Amino acid sequence: MSHWLSEQILDRSGVPTAHFRVNFFAEWMSYTAAEIRAGRYLTPFDPESRFVPIAAVDIARVVVKILENPEAFGSKIIPVTGSVEVSHIELTGILERTLGKEVHFKQVSPEEFVKTIGLDGDPSFVAHFKAVKVDQQERLLAGVDKSAAEIVGQPLTTPEEFIEKHHHLLA
């Protein structure tokens, strides 16, 4: 079912429904934590493709605020992005500076990526990463939107803060 159709059905239900357009989860770095610990930022995405990673904790804060006042957000489309737009090369540099170690960017095919991170038993993961690669090439994941920060009333987690918080996993 398309997003548009499901949104139309929910809007007609009479139940206040906010429609999230979530960008790229910062937590996806945890999929490649072993690679990052070994000094490699492994990704199936183009080095210069841009995205705005958002931490799950920030998404949760948005959800809580909406649940506290659903009428204010019913039938609204809410872009949910992080606070900083980066390319994968830039994120590699952020990893290096924040972790205090050398990290090398390495682009691999979606097939090699899912095999490396142990998700190759399900072909939907390859399809997912291929689709996200196209989304990034078409700049669909670029651009910071302030909606999430405005809803929660505080700055969102930066990539540096996320990496620092998960230093034990990534270093």
C-alpha cells in the first residue's frame, strides 16, 4: 500500500494521526560497529550522497510530544530529520575526530554490505539498501527540517553526540 493511500485511510478514520517522514537512523552505525572498530566506515552508499541522521531517542521524544497532544498534529505530515546534514565522507571524518582514531571510508555493493553485517539470509535487506542508495542519489534524504526540534523544544542529537554516547560500541 502506498504511503499516500495509507495516509488517506488513516485521515478518514477520525483518529488524529501524524504521518512521519523519518530520515536515516543514526543507529544504523551500530550495524557496522565491528567495521568501525576495525577502522573502516563500510557503506553501500556513494561517498558524497547526503543524509540527515536522527537518533532513535529523538524520534521517541517527538512521538511522546505528539501523543501528549494528538489533536495538534492530527493529519499532518511531519518530516523527522536530525540536526545536521552530512555526506558519508563527512561522517567518516566525524567518526575519526570523535573516536580519536583513523577510520577509512569503504564503499561496497549492497550485497557485500549485507553479507558483512550478517543480514544476507534475507533478500529484503539487499533490496532495502539498494532503494536507500537511490533515495540518496536523488537527494531525497538531504535537507535538515526543523520540525522535530521544534516539537520537542530542544536541539536534536548531533552525529558527534551520538558517536560519543556509543563510544563503547564504536571505538
